[in-house]
Amino acid sequence: MEFHQQYQTTFNGKNVYVRPGKTTADLKAICIDDLWGYIDKNDVLVIKPIYSKAYAFTEGFGRVCHPPIKNGSFAIDTEELLWSFVDE
């Protein structure tokens, strides 16, 4: 397995997906209950899973997609997703 390849494991007793960074110092994206956040090299959660998509950190930044905006009980379906970057 290449270091930066996504893999499935367990985290706090839950099945999760992890996307490692390009180096061991980078934060890893982790999917918990269909939302993405970040863990450090010691597998400590450092950014809560609030994103609908996330990619591993590279050079101090991670690319994330915000979940759809909810209006009452309905999610607004849009093809224009809101992407941004988070830093450590």
C-alpha cells in the first residue's frame, strides 16, 4: 500500500476511511459517520468531522467541501459546491 492511498480502519470503535497526507507530518483526513475531519500522526482528532468531503493536508492546508445548506428539513440541492481550505 502506498502511503497516500485511502484505507479503511477503526477509530474509537467505528469503521472509518482515512486519507493520509504525502508525508507523515501532514494531517490525515478521516470520514466518521459520512462526515470528514482530520487526525494527527498520533490518531488524535484535531478538526471535527463537519465536511462532506476532505482531502489530506499538504504543505499545511487541507481542501474541504462544506455540506449542503439545509433550509428547514430540506437540503438545498446545488451543483455549485462550496470548497475551501483549512489550515493546521
